[in-house]
Amino acid sequence: MKLVIESVSENEAFARTVVAAYITRLDPTLEELADVKTAVSEAVTNSIIHGYVGKKGEITVNCQIHGKEVEIEVIDQGVGIADIPKAMEPLYTTKPEWERSGMGFAFMEAFMDVLEVESEPGRGTKVVMRKEIGKEQEE
């Protein structure tokens, strides 16, 4: 599944709803669904706020299902991230004046099984997240 949206805040809810609908075939629990929706929201919001810094651009959300695992990519062609490890630190934010919590990557990491971030200044960012659906029911 591929979704391309404009980088405006109204599209964050749309992206999370589309991804949630896409993964329903895996019969996720309400908690798993909420985890995935939160992670997608955080990734899309990061692209809107930090990637495009008030300018318009496109955000691509790719989803694939491999067995019981969902893989979600959120890609922008924004400003990119110069220091990925620093950006991934809890409470780090480039917009403290906006009273942002700086927990976007920490939430993505907590709610998903795998989080990978690829970025290059001036070329954008790709966030890859994976989560096995149904793992809690098996345990």
C-alpha cells in the first residue's frame, strides 16, 4: 500500500487511519492497533513539523505485510537530520519554543518492534518501523 499526502497537519489523522485500516487483515488487538496508529502519527508529524519546517511537500507512507509483521515506511524530502542519534534522544527537540515534548522517536521505538531512521541533510528522511501483530496473543 502506498499513500502520498501533502505535509499539512490535517493529513496526520488520515495517514494513521489508512494504515490502521490496512493492517486490520492481521486481526490486531486494540492495543496493537493503537500502538501502530501512534507510531504513524509521530512519524508523519515529525515530517510535517521538522522535515518541511512550515513549507509544503509530500510525505509517502508505504506499508507491507510479511506474514504477521507489518512494515511501515514514512518518507519525506525535507531538510533531513544531521545527527540521527541526537534526534532520537528522549526529550530532544529542535522546536522548544513550540512546547513539543521531543518524544516522537522514543514513542515510535516503544510502540514498534523495530525502528530505523535514514536521513541526509537536504535530502529528507526515511523512517522504517516494523511490528509483529498477534505476538501478545501467542504469549
